[in-house]
Amino acid sequence: MNKRLFLKMSLVTLPILALFSQPVLAEENIHFSSCKEAWANGYSDIHEGEPGYSAKLDRDHDGVACELKNAPKGAFKAKQSTAIQINTSSATTSGWVKQDGAWYYFDGNGNLVKNAW
């Protein structure tokens, strides 16, 4: 009897756990027409695969676009806000999101989760 109950509970629980193991993909629509635009918005050293990267912006084809070392003096404007802005669209971001090479976790309302162990 206990084996049957255990088997039934396992069959119910496993599909539910599988739903939670699926990755959450965030919409990352960051595009720059030039490195000057990227630097003015606080982006530099954009690696291939990161939001904002474009082969068009990677002049030496090393996988890093808009390198800070190539920025003219005064072209790079550091981001002013200490808050993390991930998505400017109306869609709410939740789950794990990679931004500027770092990972952040957002709750179901799109709020950054900090110190919640």
C-alpha cells in the first residue's frame, strides 16, 4: 500500500517540478546604431551574446563591441541610476535575467529580489 501511494505521489509531483525547472527567458531588446550611441547610454565592452552586441559594432572582430579603450574622451557616459533597469517595455520581467554580465533575480511583479535567503 505504501509503495502505491509513493508511486502515485511521485507521478503527480514530478510533472509539477518539471514546470519549475524550465528557464525563464527575458526579452532583451537593446540595439545601438553606433558605438557613440552605446557609450552615451552607459554601455561599453559589449560581448558577443549580450544584449546590444552587433558584429557591425565590433570593428576588430574579437567578440567585443564598443570597447571603452576606443571611446573618444567624453563619449562614455556612466549610467546614473543605481537601480537596475532591465526592460523598458510594458512586459514585466521575472525570474533570472542577465544584464551587463551579471545575473539578477526578479519576483513575479518584476521587482529585484535582494537578500532573500
